[in-house]
Amino acid sequence: MMEMRIDAHVHIAVKEGENPMSRPENVIRSMDLNGIDKIVCFTFGTGLEDQKRLAEAIAPYGDRMIPLAYVGPRERDCADQLLYCLDKLNFQGVKLHPYVSNFCVADIVLLSPIFQILEERQSYAVIHCASEDFRNHPSMFERLGRSFPNVLIQMAHMGEVMSTKYAVDVARRVPNIYLDTAICSYAAVRRALAHCPDKVFMGCDYPFYKFEMEIYKQILVAEDTGMKQEIDDIMGGNFANAFVIDENNHIQHRPFDAG
């Protein structure tokens, strides 16, 4: 029996002008066509009003979509925004984007108001990490992960093309750092599979990439390595093993293995 299939990196359109492919009903249609049971989702940008729109837009699909609050750490009320999303909107963690919000992952002081909340609640953060941008090199995630050891931190894109080696090395060393496969290369998935196969979640960065493209990338790796079970784990098993998911799609990460 195939394990639950989960995509951990999906954008949802919440207002006019955003990609119509990402309207919730269209995302659900694509999920159904590709056998995706659940997704982790967030808006295209920050702002509390967009987070409220997201909560309303996905309400009919609460059993399929796990929402995160997209917050800008430089906004003075970022902690209040996060608390509102967690307590009033039932969001399950935070999405951060160093390029969009112009902050550096190494700036622990700036990130502390957000991460202290996540640490107290033993929560979940997805943070963009692609290419060689000075704001988000994978090496910066090690200090963040060790500073807040009770937060499961998903390094989105695992360094994309040029930095995947460093991303995999950090995930191997730090118990609470995980990776996702969104927009990264076939070779990057093979590297992660060889070194930390239990710490990788499938993500496609929908609608920038499509579910079927991401799934086929995983299938090709499975065919070429013979590691079908490990690829099945990446496509959903690892997420299901990392989190307890209740009937309301609330999630709580399990204890981390000692690193």
C-alpha cells in the first residue's frame, strides 16, 4: 500500500492578480490528479490581511491543507501577527523568505521574537534557502537550529543548485533541520537520499513547478538508485514520521533524534 503522499511547499492565491492555478479549488484538482493527500501551504507574500484571506480560502479543504503564516521578521508587529495566525486562524507554523523580506538567517536577534514563540510551542518553520544569496546560505541554518532546538526547521529548496552539499551536511549534523526538494535538481535529491534520506520532504513550490514534475523527479531517482522505499518516504512518509497529524490537520513534531 502506498504511503500518504504529502507536498510540503505550496503557494495559495488569495487575491486578484495572483496565479489562478493556485486558487484553492484548482490546487485541490491538481492534488487529486496526482494522488497528493495533503499539502503544507502559504500565501505568496506577507501581511496579516493575506493570512486572513488564506484561512478563509482554504476553510472548505481543512482536511487537505496545512497552513503556515507568512511573516516578515522586519515588521514591528511580526510576533503579534504570528500569534494571531497560530491562535485565531489555527495556522501550524511560519513561512519566512529572506530575499522577499530582506533579512539574514544568521540574524538571530532579529528572528528571536518569532522563534521564541515557535520554540515555546515546539512548532514548525519553513525558510527559503536557494542558491548563493548572502541572506540564506545553508551554513547559517546550523546556528539557527541549535539556538532553537525545539523548532522543526525546513530548509526550503535545500540550497537549490549550487549549495545543496552544504544543506545536506547541515541536515546531517543538526537534529531539527530538515530539507525539501522544491526546485532543486535530480542530483540534489540523489545526494540527500545518500546521506540523510529520512530528513527530506517532497515539495514542488506550486505553482512555480507542478506536482507531476516533482513526482516524476522522485520516480527517476528511485528507478536509478533502486531505493523505492526511501523515495516513497520522501514523497510523504518522512513528513508523516516527523509529525503527528490529527483529524483536524493540526500537527506536532515528534522528538528529534540526538545529533
